[in-house]
Amino acid sequence: MPITRTRTRPTQRERSDGTIEELLRAARTLFAERGYNATPLDAIVEAAHLTKGALYHHFSGKQHLFRAVYEREQNRLAHIVASAYLDAKPDSWEAVFVGARAFLVEVLAPDVQRINLLDAPGALGTEEMREINSGCLKMMEEGVRRAAATGDITPHSVTALTHLLYGALCETAMAVARAEDQQQALDAGITELRTLFDALATTSR
């Protein structure tokens, strides 16, 4: 006797997760193309083939939705940096440089710039961005700590050095985003970053 399988309907949680995913995907696309201020909620729900009621069921408004998009973007960037770090020599100072360079290279993408650098400060504010980015800062701090532990760099205040490097990366990324010749700005930034990392290393490459 053949066995018949009944197709189970999606659970409420699955339907909810699917709705959120559609909203985030549509919002990310429109925020990247038009910018935060020029993207109305009506355009987002239309692109997601949903209603405003569905949006407001999960998000309090456009800022809340943008925050969710930004958080996802930061997680994606963190994954890119971590992958580059692990593909280099883990726990080394060079691996920290490779991760930092991977971040700057990714910033050259216009959609990344629009969401993470140009619109996030106005849409979220500095303090909220710092809160969301705290994981990335801790990740860099751990890389610096490991490099110091292996003797790749001379003993420093790990916290102070981490904030110095993190601030330099953020400012370099913003300079690239606002430059007339972005590739040239990126190349110059990476060159100076290389010089800084070499100056802090205990041994030459």
C-alpha cells in the first residue's frame, strides 16, 4: 500500500519569519538604491508584496526597519572580516591587517556605502550605531590581543590600540565613500594602513 505524505502548512513562526525576510530584502534594496530619506514605507511594502499592516506588525516604523537592515549589514561585514582573518595566519598581526583591508575593500561597493556610511548616521545616530557595532569592535580587540600574545606586536594598551585602529578604519571608509576618485582613495588608505601595521610589528614581513 503506497504511503501518502500530507503536506504540512507553514507554522505561524515560519510565516512571520518569511514576512520579516521579505520586508528586509525589499527595504535593503530600496535603501541602497534611493537612500533612507527618499524611500517611503509605501514603496517598501509594495516591493515586498505586503501590506502596511504586516510591516507595522513587526516594525514600529521606517527607522526601526532601517535599524534591522543595518544590523544585518554589520553582521555581514563582520563575517567578511572574520573570514579574511581566518584565511590568513590566525592570531597573527598580519591577519588583523588582512581583515581590516577586507573591510575597506567591501566599502567600495555603492550599496554598502549608502546604507552603512552615508545614511546610518542620520537615520540612527552615532550612539545607536556604536551600540550595534560593538561586536565588530570586540572582534578587532580580540585580534589585537592575540597578536600581542604571540609577540607579533610589542605590548600595548590593547583597548587603546583597538580604538585607534577602529577609528582610523571608520574614517578611512568614510573618506573613500565621499571621494571623487574612490579607487584612488581606497588604494591610498590601504597603503597608509600597511605602513601603520608594519610600524607596530615586532618583525618585518
